Amino acid sequence: MLSLKADEKFLVNGALVQNGPKRGQIRLPDNNVNVLRLSDCLHPDEINTPVRRAYYLAQLILSGDAARDAGKLKLTAALYELDKVFAGTSLETQISKALLSAAEERYYSVLVTLKRVLPIEQQLLRPFTNKAHHNTLASAS
């Protein structure tokens, strides 16, 4: 069951669909249907971190912009790398959950799981991005 906001746009097997002016729900009886809310999509310009890269790979599979088999291989490889990085941390469970979802070809579940990791990754990278921004400003003067 997919609950939709008024006028919400989403992709169904790569085709753009828009809900009407009222909230609604649709039921997808077939598990082989790929659904992706446009509000869950990342723009290619935003793919600048390891978690965002894995998220984007899952997004490409759902949108039909990546071949399913090749996309699954790339996504699984990216998730294994994240699993190594976050081993022994509080994020290990989330990455393992995303890996399991990818293995089961439940790519929307991969997105949902990684979406929870995105703000944490941003916090972890903040000291490095602030430092890089400071170094850029210093070298420009």
C-alpha cells in the first residue's frame, strides 16, 4: 500500500505518474513493480558522499535508469564498502539491513534505510567539509 499526498509525483516502472488533488492510496499487488517517489530522489549533483552514492545506485535501479543486474552488483559493492567503514559502529545495523534488502531486490527498502543514515553521515563529514571550505577560502586570498 502506497499512501500519496495531493499532487505527489512518483515513478512506476520508470513512468512518471501524478496523484490527483486529494490524498490517496494505491495498492501494488505485484512485488515486481518499482515505485519511486520523486520526493525521495537525489539529484546527480548531490552525489558527493559514499552513502549518497549507494542511495543513488538504488534510485537508478528503481527508476529504470540502471540495468537491474549491473545495478545490483554496483549497489552491493557500494554497500559492502560502507559495511566495512561502519563496522563496529551504531550504523552497522542499518548498513547490514540495506545489504539484506539489496540481496532480496527490495530497492525501495534500501532507500528508506539509507535515508536514515544520510543525516548521520553529514554530521560525521561536517568537520571535513568545513575544513575543506576553510582551506579553499584561505588559498583564494
